[in-house]
Amino acid sequence: MTPNVATALFKQRMRTVLKDESGAGSIMALFVFFTMLMIGSLAVDYANGVRTKAQLQAVADAAAMAGLRGLSEGPDAARAAAVAHAERFGPNLLRVNDVLVGEWADGVFTSNSAGSPNAVKVATRRDDRNNNPLPTHLMFLIGVDRLNIATPSVAARVTTRANCSGGGYFAQGRVIGNSRNDYRDGFCVHGEEAVQLHNNNHFELGTIVSSPDVDNITGHRNNHGMAEATRAASHEFTFANEVSARIAELRSAWLNLDVLPDFISGGPIHLDEIRGNQSLQRGMLYIVDGDVYLRGNRHFEGVAIVASGDIDIHSNVTLRNVVLAADGKIETNSNVEIGGTEYDYCARDTYSAYLLARGNIIFNSNNTLRGIFMASKGDIRMNSNNRATEGLYAEALGDITYNSSALKLGCIPGYDNEMGFNGSMVRLTQ
């Protein structure tokens, strides 16, 4: 074979090879596969990171609150309490160096253990610093084998409701009160829009009737002491604004011991609904996917119910030491007793009932209400002939209306001590 012939054959074979596309599909498929794998790895590990961050935030919030409760015994006790609480949910989530004691003022935390600190700041971590970063499942294919996550939280003790003696009605809309009510013991009546009171009410020295503009406070005839009680003031609706978050905490059973009073020690028990004569176990937390109907002529004590729907309480029901939380409304019929007796509703330094609703809270006629903390994102209505409305703290983002001839008293120890729902303890997350 001559050189010219060999050269011609070589060129012909090269042209054949270059025109051959039989392997192009395999190469393209391999490229698409690796591209989709990288996108999938990002989605899986991103979702895992978001979920872990939310869990760390919940632990941080609860640890900050635990540290704040321990602050009365000193900075070291606060740090130990915060770390001990976080360790319940995993090792190395919170270290002592990440628990700061200091002061919260004007929305700013300043680290300072001296003087009279009123705040605890924590940072829970899954990172290299704590030797516990979150490993990735697929992102190592693009060179990322771990994620570093940190979540800060601040809990502060601030005073927002001075001189109210643990009781009062606070409406972001209007407070509308009827006649012949007796306000004592520093009880507060506050309407951010207006306060409208009818005739012949009595206000003991130290009670407060307030609104940002005193021209929006009106009283009819013979309201003894009302002029001395009137103030121009605003109010921070901390509890009503946090109703959704509080209900979510109650529904998060793994944190229930931190957000429930001592009379709840077990659970949760999950139910589709509560109806009729269904029995409830004392000391239990119930998580209900639907509505709750507490039928008449029954006594319930030491239970917590979190409902995705409404809670309806029929006639002749007695409730002692209860937590009722609803994504809908809470409504009672007639002749219902909620809270404590005349002698003990505030004797244990706690409230006797807690009512939280994203909808309205409604009390119909002839009820007895003592030692109750309630917060609503809607209205709170107390209708006619209620036999007692004592030791109440009520906060609503709508209106608060109530009827005649009732004694209004506070529950000072309950207001100060119970369940994180007090005028000087507010969770602030940064």
C-alpha cells in the first residue's frame, strides 16, 4: 500500500468516526443526571437545615425563658438553668459561653452581669464551634459536607402594666362596661380606641381607666372615683398578639412541660374531637383536631385542651385548673363555673384557668368566673347576670364588653408567677 493510499484511508476513517453520534445521548443523559442530582441534594439538605433551625429556635426560646426564671438566684444560676434545659433536647446544643446575662432596654440587649440584670440571651448551635455541625446527605457531592446553624433568643423581664394588681380588661378596640360594677384593688380598664362606661359604677382609689386620648373615655351618671382613675396611656398587647404562638407551643408536645402549669403532668393524647360524655383523664394534655363539646352537668379538673376548631361549654359545667386553647372560638352557655372558688381562686399563687382563642371568647348568662387569665385575637364578651367576675386578666385585639353588678378584683400572685403569662416576663426573639 502506497503512502498516498494509506493517508486517504486514514482520512476516510476519521471522517466516519467524527460523524458517528451514537454515544452523544449517553453523554447528555449523564450530564442531566448529575445536574438533577446536585439540585436534589440542595433541596433535601436545605429542607433538613430549615427544619433543624426551627427546632433549634424552639430550644433557644425555651432555654432563654428557663434562664430568665433562674435569674432571681443570680447570673450563674441563670446560665446553669438555660444549659440544663437545652441538654434535655441533645448534647452540646447550648454551652455556658453562649448564655449571656444583661439588660434589655429600648429593644436592645446589653451584656452586663453587674447591677440588676433583667434579661438572658442564648444561642443554640449545630456548628463546628460546638463540634456538632449538621451533616449533609448529598451536598458533599458539590463539596459541602456539613451545615453550621446558630439560633439566638432573648428573654427579658420588663414592666408594662404597673399598678394593675394583676387584673384588668385590655382591649385594642373598645371596652364597653355596663352599670353598677365595683372596681377595686388597682383593677385596670383600658381601651386603645375608647372606654365607654354606663351609670353608677364605683372606682376604688388606685384603679385605672385609660386610653391614649382621655377624650375617648366616657362615663355616664354617678361614676364615683372615675375622674381620679382616668389616665392617658397606651398598652402593649403582648399576650393577645402571641396567642397563635402560644397555641403552637402547647401543640408542640415535646415542649409541653415548659408552657403548661404544674397541674398538667402527662400527654399528649391526640383525638379527632371531644363530644358528649367522653371522659377526660386528670393531669393530661389533649390535642384535638376538630371541635370540643363539653356537655352539661359535669366537672372537669386538671386538664389542658388544645383544639383546632371551637370549644363549646354547655350549661352546668364546672372547670377547675384548666387550660383551654382554640384556633376558633371559646363559648360557654349558662350556669358555668370556671376557675377557683370564692376562697381559693388565687390562693396558690396561680390562676385557676387559662383561656386562649384565635377567635372570640364568649360567656353567656349566670356564670361564675374567678381567677382566669384569657387572651383573644378577637372579642371578649361577658353577658348578663354573671354571678362573679373576680381575679380576671383579659386581653383582646378586638372589643371587650361586659354587663352589670360585678365585683372586679385582681389576682396579684397569679399575674406575677404563672405560666410565663405575667406582666413582667416577655419572650423576645432576635
